[in-house]
Amino acid sequence: MEIKLKSGRKFKVKETVSLDERDSLLDNVEWNMDKDGNMTSIKAMNSTMTKWLRTCIDGDTSDKELIKWTIEDRTDAFIQLQSKLMMGEGKASK
């Protein structure tokens, strides 16, 4: 699968991310909510995005490569990867 970012940058996503890797990635996202259930912040965003990129991208994820990415590209990639990995969440099995 290939993802195209708003900037036009493209990257391939690994065919398989194990359930353990997926769970670890999702565990690294910590949402802080207010009393009404609205998200107020996300903790450790930069390290979390880097972990997602290194785990899910099929290609060069070296420091030298990822440092070239803008924060907008990193954020866009992170959001799209989350969406892909969470597909199927909320669908009850029979």
C-alpha cells in the first residue's frame, strides 16, 4: 500500500505490522481529555510519530532520512497510518 501526503511525498506502508507492534504503537498515544470527553492534548508526540514511521514505513526510516521530513509531513503520515492501522476497530466479531 502507498500513502500520498498533502505535500505530495509518497511512501510505502509495510504489508504486515504484527498485532504486538500495532498494540505497542497504539499504547504510545496518550490522549488527555477534559471532563466533557474532549481531547485537550497528546503526550510525547514527536517520539510517538517517529516510532510509528519507523515501524510502519517500508523503506528508509534512518535518522538521516526522517530529519528531512517537515513536521507537517510527519504529522500527516502519522494520522494516515493511524487510520490504516485502526481500520476494523469497533467492528464486533461474530
